[in-house]
Amino acid sequence: MGIFGLKIKLLTTCIIFMALPMHSFASVKNDEAKKASQTTTAQNAEKIASPAAKVNWTLDSMNNATWSNLGRGQFPTYARAQVMLNNLHASPGAIDAKSGKNFLKALSAYQQMNGFPVTGELTKQTWDSLVSKQNTAAYGTYTITAQDLKGPYAKNIPRNYALQAKMPGLYYTRVTEMLGEKFHIDEEFLRQLNPKVSFNKVGEKIIVPNVRNDLPADVSLIVAHKGARQLYLFNQQNQLIASFPATIGGSDTPSPKGT
């Protein structure tokens, strides 16, 4: 999903493209923090998670989820944490309530931004901090409108750029894709939260994350970190104030190396 359509006005802001190792700039304080993150990630991978099918995915279960020492898997606690991280500018990418690399990166960024030990884990300290800054419920409801269904939508998007250029627009291809982008939520998880919804009727109510789409104030530097596949935003004091997952180049259209 990229950065979910965030539009950044680059007036006095500098963008730097980097192909450096993860530990080479301020988002990771030292090698010990990196080793700790690797260790705890390995420990998490060894934990056995409960099957997602047994989880009761309701507004109550997610909005009132509490902290516990969870490992790998999909949980209401992670669902709530990912929305809180998103709304505090430490984006976990597409919200899916799962443990994963983007969730780990978001937690690490938030910990760095708040001066906590950088572990990449949802620690009790991190959870309490997120909850203390939460101003609204993590999840709410949305009613599908006629405009949502009208689109415009494309039947498909060809991989060939020349063919794409001939299209009237690179539109979404389905309603769930559009809603996923709008609410920063993984399409599969959107359907998981709304198993009885057809997504083709005006007036259908769906459960969605309550997300924000703004940027923090005082952005003076943006680092596009190719190795981490992240955008890092810094203020004038060179402090990390936001982090977003990003696709920076690829095998077909690689980004340039260096500064």
C-alpha cells in the first residue's frame, strides 16, 4: 500500500536516498540495540500463537484489548497497537493485526522516537505509552456509499508501462482495495473483520480502523532508506518524528545508490 496516499509538500524539506546498513543512522542508537532486536525477534518466532480463527474480531475485542506478552500470530492486541502506532506517525503499513517485519519496524521507530529501549517488541512500556496518547477508539464503523461503489474502477492494471500510459487512469480494481487504502488496512483483514459483508451494496456497515492521514509538524529532513525500505522523517533538531514503510525502487526500476 505504500504510504497510503500521503502528500508531502517539499518546500524546505530535503530528501536523501540512502543504501546504508540499518545501524548507520540515528534511528538505531547502537549495535547493542540491533542485537537485542534480533534476539527478541528470534524469541518471538519460537512462540506459538493461537489460531486467528479462534479470535472474536469485534469492536469490543479490539478497542478494549489489553497488553500481554504475545508472540508470533494475529491478535486483537496487535490490531489495536497497529492503529495507535499509525496515528502517532510510526506506521506499521497495512494494518493486519499480525506480527511481522513492518510491525517490528514501527515499534522500533516509536521506541526510538520516545527514548525507550529499541527492541522491536510490544513491551509493556511501549503499550502504556501508546494507550496514554490514544484520543479515540482504534476501530469504528463506516457505511459504504454509492460513490464508493461507483468508482471509477479498472478491470485490471497491466504490468506493461506503455499500456498503463494509454489508460484513462490507474484506478483501483475493486471496492475492497479502495477501502483498504482509505483506512490503511490489509484487504484480507478487512474481509476478516466483516465476514458477512458483500462490499457491493450501498448502506452496508463495516468495521474499519480509525486512522489519521496527516504528517507531524516541523519536518525538515526525509530519509528514504533503501535497505530498510522505510521513510524516516526528522525535525530541525535531527530527531526522528515519523516512520513509514515504502517501496524504494525494484529490479525493473531500481533506485540510484549513494546520496
